Amino acid sequence: MASSSSSCSMKHQVFLSFRGEDTRFNFTAHLLKALKDTGLNVFFDEEKLEKGEQLSHALSQAIASSNLSILVLSKDYASSKSCLAELSDIMDRKRNPTDKHIVLPIFYHVDPSDVRNIGWTFKTSFQEHESKRPIEDVKRWKAGFAEIGALKGWHIEGGKFDRSETEYIKDVVEYVLKKLNSNCRSVSEEFVGIDDQKGKLLALIEQADIRVIGLWGMGGIGKTTLADVVYKEVSPKFECRWFLQNVSEKIKKKGNEFVRNELLSKLLNEQEIRIDTPSIGHLYQDRLNNKKVLVVLDDVSNPDQLDFMGVKHFGSGSKVIVTSRDRQVLKNGRANHIHEVEKLNKNDSLQLFSTFAFKLLNPKIGFRDLSCKFVEYAQGSQSEVDNLKQYAKPEISQNLKSSLDGLRELEMNIFLDIACFFKGETRDIVEKILSNYYKGAMCGIRNLVDKCLLDSMDRYHISMHDMLEEIGKDIVRQKCKKNPGKCSRLWFPEDVDQVLNYIQNLVVLKLRCGSMEQLWNEDDHMDLVSLRIIDVSYCKNLRKIPNLSRAINLEILICSYCKSLVQLWKEDNHMGLANLRKIDVSNCSELRKIPNLSGAIKLDLLDCSKCGSLVELWNDCVGIGYFWCSQRLHQLRCGLGRRQRREQDIEQSMKKQMTIYLLTNIEQSMKKQMTIYLLTNVQE
């Protein structure tokens, strides 16, 4: 039963229906308090009903004056005639398309399938009603009860494996506020997390000086969905409107003229317009000038397509919404405002996935962790969260794969390099390395950001969507399944082992958390002239660094957390290392001595902190810009004295992952140089 905390003539935001004997003093009481704490006016307290006023009339008035109904469906809910009457009235309002009444069921310790199919205790309750009540009333109740069992809501199973009721109540309140704030005038309940962005676009449409609005984002992020929601919201205000989907695909299949003729036919209400010239004739221009139109051009890949469609001829007050994966298309197409479509946050992603996977607003017990992993994999991409319900990986990635269409050779190569090796790496290092191989590498990286194939870069790191990373690796993998030696980029350890000793012009070797005892044999005569970076941190079995006398251009050597490392190299190897700028051997617990580095004239950082066994440095170490050493160091002849640095905790994920970068230029059977990258990513 339910009743009101104020006069029944007052507008209520929430009507709360529940079975008093089941939940009045526990879950429902806590939910009521949480709702009221947000300032919502909730119909609940029957003690406020006027004496002599009929309960059924009061309830009907309260339901009619509320925006949203919450029904706490417990095991004895169907045994109450008043509860069923409430439910039936609520469902009547929901069926009325002009009402827009929102209904949220909470399946409290009951299975939604038992509600849909009227099973368990509900079957007995309805059998009792059939023996005492008019058959038409019971039929109406049963229809409403089964119908609400098919709605999306929260399933609170209870028990030690379920979440606490406090967490569920928090989710319910947040969802209610979101629904009420958005007013839900035209947005389907399936469109999760879209209300804020819709509001921003509606505000832009109201601005007279904004004519063309660009929606920019990666494939599958929800550009088309957002455009559709806004289009449906504002289209009644325009004399003519048309939503032209998949513009680029249609032009590719049918040509520019066909697509333009289709658009003009809809806007001008004229069948079979046929214009086969580059420009629109004056007659059609004048007719368009007289019309206030709303047009959505979905998935535009070329700025010239906007001019070709006649956008500049649309009448005063017209609005054009253009979606594109390429920011430069929108800029060059003279969009007045470009809105970057936002990813779904974690909660919205989980809710959207649960809606499709479980027909609920929360994951079922036992599936929450798995659901969270799926959501994390999709990383806020609306269509990918949607598609995960099908467990069909080719379909999941199709939207993202199409984003690669039209990439130039330079952009594709940089995309594959970053997908295979440089995701998460520092921006300056990536730009420096790629600039050695590609003319215009920095421009290519910026273009990939504009095309949403890289995340917007912060000052330090480069990143991309996990599924784009997998797509890039798959492209490379498909080209050299049978012969890894001919592959342009390698990351599987077994493939690396086959070709490592034959590599020439090695540029970067990055091997974290490897299990090898040595990198290569001293007698292998590796070509190290181009080698600039070595990172073998967390290689717990590595005992020594091989002869690097040929690595005359080496700039960075990182061997931190190599627990078995005893020595870097022999003193008699005559290491020049004139370009060496950084050495990090921190946390190498077995390292006893730092060899002579007097030839490293550019060295400005030497970190040997927490090297518990380190007892000796070479004699001449003056000139190092930054120097950290162990407290156990007995022989230190250095003008800088001793300093210590507290090391930050290394992320656990870093400790578990092994990555190798081997950048090389080799000539095989090809006339031109081939860039080969080798990367491995395995678990310890």
C-alpha cells in the first residue's frame, strides 16, 4: 500500500508502492528516507490521508499526480488487493503514450521470472483472489503484474553474495534523480547516460548564431544515437527535416549526386529530383532559402560533402547536425561548434550492459565481476557495451575497424606502431622514435587523434582504446601467420626468439619482467650502432648486461628491480657510451659494483638506490647531475656526496606484464628498408 506525506492534490515526484508487512520497516523505510533526503516529494505516509476519504480515490489521485512510480515487489505483494489495484493503475498510466509515466520495479527477494509468469507465492495469491473477487478485476491485475515483471529494474536477491541494500538504494536514488531531471520527454530508456549531452546540444540549437553543429568521436561512441535523440526532440519545430544516415557509405555505393537528390527530395517534398551537376541550380537554391530545415548528416568523412549537399542554401533558422570521426572534417566543413561525444562512465556502462544482458538495471549475483570486466573492455563505447551482449567479437569491433578506412600509409603505419608497442608510453619518447623513421610523424600522430584512433593526448602519454589496440595487432598478425620472420611487427615471445639474434640496426629494446638469464651471447656480434634505449626492468633472472661497446648511441639504460643482476659489464670491455644520459639500477639487490663510466660524458642521472649489496663505485664519477645511492655503499669518491630517493610503489600491473620493444631496420628480400618492431606481452 502507499499514501502521502502531503495533500493528495499536491504534485508528487515519486509514488512508492510496497507491501507493508514485507518491507515497511526495513528496505522501503530506508529507500523512502534516501529519496526524501534529496528533496523529492514522495507519496508514502497513509496517516496523512483525510478522515473519511476513500483510500482508492486518494491512491488514484496520487498516482495521477506523480511523475514516477517505484514498486517494491516482495513475496506477499500480490496477496494485497490494494497493492494490485495500485499496480494496475500505474500500468494503465504507463500504457498511455501521452503520459510519459516512468515505472521502476524493484524485485525484492523475488525472481523477475516468477513475476512475469505469475509463479511461486504469486500463483497462490491470485488463485485466492479469483475465488473472492470479480474475474475481470483479477484478469486486469494479472495482466499488469505480468507486464511489470518484464520491465527493467533492480533484482535484490539478498544473501551473502549480493551487494548491500544501501548500495542498491544509492543506485535507485541516483537513477530516479537522473530520470526526473531529464524529464524523459523523448529519450528511450535504453539510451543510458545521454541526458547531459542531449541538454548541451539542445542549448546550442537555441542559439541563433550556431547553424552547423558537429558531433565528434570514435566509432561506436554514440554519435548517431545522440543525434537521433536530439533530432526527435526538436524536429517538430522545423518546417522540413530529414535524418540522412551513413552518408559516406551511401556516397561510396551510390555516388554524391544520388545522395544529394535523396536529401533534396525529402526537404522540398518533390519526387525524383535529378541534379547531376556539381552545384545546385538557382531555382532549387531559392526554394531551400525559403525553408527552415533540420538536417542530420550522419558519418561524414569529407568536408566537401557538406557544401555538395547544399547546406549553405538552407533558410534562416535552419540547423544542421553533422557526425564524424574526424575532427578536421568538421573544422574544414565550417561547423560553428564541435561537441566531443563523451564515453559512458562506469556506472552507466554497467547499467546499459545489464539492461541487454539481464533485462535488469543491475547485474545478477555471480555475474557482477564478469560484467564489470566486459564493461572495462568496452571502455565507455556505447555500441560496444551494447554488442557485448552477443559475445560476438567480429561484430563488436566492426564499428572500430571501419574507422581505419581512408588512412594514409603514414597514418596507418603510425597507428600500427602505437597499437603494437607504444600505447601508454611517454609522448616525447614515442615522437622521437617515430620521427627517426617517418617524415611528418608528429603530424601523423595529431591526425590520428583527430580521427579518434588515439585518445586525446595529455602532456605525457599516448593512449588508445583497448579494442583498437587489438585490431591493430590483428592486422599485423594476419599478414604473417606462417612466417613471423617476414612480419613487420612482432610481440609473441616465441616469434621474438626466432629472429632476435638476426636483427640488425636495433633501436629500442624494452623487455620488462622477462625470465631470461641473458639477452644474447657475447659472440653474437649484434649490430648495436642504432641502439638508443634498453629497458630490462623486473627481469628477475637476468644476471648481467652483455657487452655494449658497439652501442655508441645508447642514451638510456634501465635495469631496475633485476633481483639477480650481479654486474653490468666487464671492466675490460672498454665501454665508450659517450651519449649515455641515464642509468637506473635501483632495487638490484645483488648488484655489487658500478663499472667505470668515465667515458659517459653526458651522463646526468645514475640511480642505484636500494641496491643492498652495492659496495663500490668507480673512482671518477664527478659530473653526474643527479645521483642516488645505497646506504651500504662503502667506497664513494664523488664530489656530490650521498643522496637518497624514496621510490614510489610500482603498480602491480606493471610487475605482471612483460613487454619487449625491438625496433630495427633490415633489408630482406625487399629493395627498400623495412621497419621491424618486436614486442612480447606475457604473464610471469
